[in-house]
Amino acid sequence: MNADPPPPADQLDQALASILAARKYRAVHPGLVRDIAAAELAKGRSIKEAVKAAKNQLHQSAAAYIRRNLDYDDALRQLQTTVTAAKRRPGSDPSSDPAVRTLLRRLMT
């Protein structure tokens, strides 16, 4: 099975810049955006069509679930602190620690 050739770098860079310029997609990892945009461009779509299709996929898979009002740096600090405390407890597994789970639930709602 032959894979589609990769799109020209300048087209991919234009599509990536266009998508990441949208406020809605700024919190999405650029690597994910790049992969989706590259796949759409490889289908032979114009930059405009590829951007539209990529934004649609990103909305369905990621952006609809991102909390824009969450301070991600603060959330990361809280998670690191909570996991570190969980690791200090004898026999504790941070992945099943009640404090870690409670924090994660709160951050995701």
C-alpha cells in the first residue's frame, strides 16, 4: 500500500500557522495539529480546504473538551505536588491515590 507523499513544507507551515492562530486551537499540541494538517494536505486539498477539514477534526477530537478558563501552569503544579505527596505515602500508587484522582476529576470538570 503506497502512502500519500508528504505535502510541501511551506503549505504545511501555512496551514499550521492558520490553525494555531485560532484562539480555540492554541491549547492543542502543535504536533497533533501538524499531523492532522499534513494528512489533509496529503489528500490533495488546497490549504484553505485542509485547514477547514483539520479544524473540524480537531474540534471533534480535542478542542470541544479543552477548558479555556483553566490555568494549565497552575494545574500542572497542583498535579505535581499531589503526585509527589502520594509517592511519599508507604505502598501508595499515585495512579490510584484518592487525592490524585480527586484533583484530576476537579481539573477535568
